[in-house]
Amino acid sequence: MLPRDLAADRIIEFAREAERHGFDELWVVEDFPFRGGIAQAGVVLSATSTITVGIGILPAASRNVVFAAMEIATLAELFAGRLHVGVGHGMPDWMRQASAWPASPLGMLDETLSALRELLHGHRVTVDGRYVQLDDVGLECAPSTPPLVLAGVRGPKSLALSGRRADGTVLAEPVTPEYLAAARGHIAATEPHRIVAYNVGAVSASPSEARALARPALAWIGEPDWAPHIDPLPFAADFTALRASTDRDGFAAAMPDDWVDALAVVGTPDTARARLHELYAAGADSVVLIPAGEPFEALRALSALTHNAG
């Protein structure tokens, strides 16, 4: 993952380093109020030659679906086969700050995913929905290779919607085999459906050093929005009790080592690579590693996992 707060003058360098180190994909994020996902994807695609670029995620309510389709189609034309696009609800607090949280987030996402995929596949679309109204709209320059449109969601109803409407699902961190199993049960897709799993990544010759790097990045996962990720875990009740007893920093520091190992791709290269294999075996098609610590140092350390990882 391209860190959301990386200095702008180092974005191209990071992207090229990721490609040089042999990573298959580089995902950019559109977190409010950092940087726009489409602009970042365009820069990264133009600065590299082979790596696939994912956008994860564009909030459905933040853009008119036709103009979003035009922007996405432009990138897909220029960089055929190298773009994946995640669309989701967006974080409720952020969306409310921007006066963009819909009355029915599920309805908004349903209508947006359906119309966006149809437009990107070159179809003409007429729809009179609650949030999307189109009158015989089609793209003049629809891409010959439409990008995958994935839903960035976490709860049961939204996962079920993803299985019906999207080409795949982006699961936010932390993603464990238990959460993957639960999510796939809700998705229940009848066609091929790509699962992208985000996880904090920290690799070091010293397991304790790797955990120390990962802990700050795990501090916020005790918040209520992340309950679907935690509920399937055997230590869910203890996890919830610990978070209730302290603040974020105290929670991160007090987590037992085995929790950190479960909630991140962390440890020595061999240990972290074994965790990747567990995630692939549980149904992940792609594991996106969020660099813990200084971004370029983390990128170099994580590159040890690009060999024989899949």
C-alpha cells in the first residue's frame, strides 16, 4: 500500500521501488482528508510499467457515477489491464464531515456499483434509482479491458451486496483466516470473485522488533467499526474487554504477542511468508501489506516476501 501520508515528492519513488522489488500490486487509498484516489492512481500508473494499481476505496457518495466512470475509463484506456477500482461506503464520520453520508448507504452502493460496472463495460444505462438517475448514458470511450470493480465493505449485508454486484471485495485490515471465512460466507458469489485483503505488514530478523513496529498501526482496531473483523476470533471477548479498559495507545501496548501475530503479517520473513500462505489458503487472492514504520525501510523489509509468496 502506498502510505496515505507519504510526502508528495516521494510517491513516484515509492511506486518505482515497489515495482522494482517485485510486488504484483500497489494500492492507493482515498482517506479523508488526505489525497484523491484517482489522481494518485494516475501518477503511479504513469510512473511504472508493469505493476497493477488498485484504488481502495472511492466512497460511492462522493462522486456522480457517470463522471467517476469517465475518470476510471480514461485510466483503463491508457493503462489497459493494470487497474483495479474499489468502491465502498466510506467511513461514516468522514462522510458526515463532508455532508456526503447518504440516508441509505447500502442503497447508494448498490446503485453505484451496478451503474459503474455497466458503463465501464460499454453499455448504455437508463436507471431511475433513489441515488442514481441516468437517461440513456454511455461512454464514448469505454475501455477495451474494463477494470475490475470491487466493493470495499466489511459488514454482512454489504458483503452480500458485493457478491451480487461487484467483481470482487476489498477487505480492510485486519484480515485473518477466520474473518476471511466469515466474509466469504456472506459474499456467496456465483461467479469468480476476487478477494483483496489488507493487513499491516512488518518484517524483521527479530520477531519482537517486527511486533513493535506493527503495534501502533493496530491501535485503532478496537473501535466499534472493526467488530466484524474481531468477532470471529477466539480471543474476541478478551480483546473487547482490553480495549474497554484503556485508551488506544495503552491497548496497542498491552496486546499479547499472539494477538499481534494474528492481526498482522508480522515476524521474520519465514513467519510472515507462512502467514501469507494461510491467508491465501483461506481465500485471499491478494494480500495488500500496509508498511509499518518508516515507509521505505518497511518496503525493503517486506520485499523479502515477494519470492515464493503465492
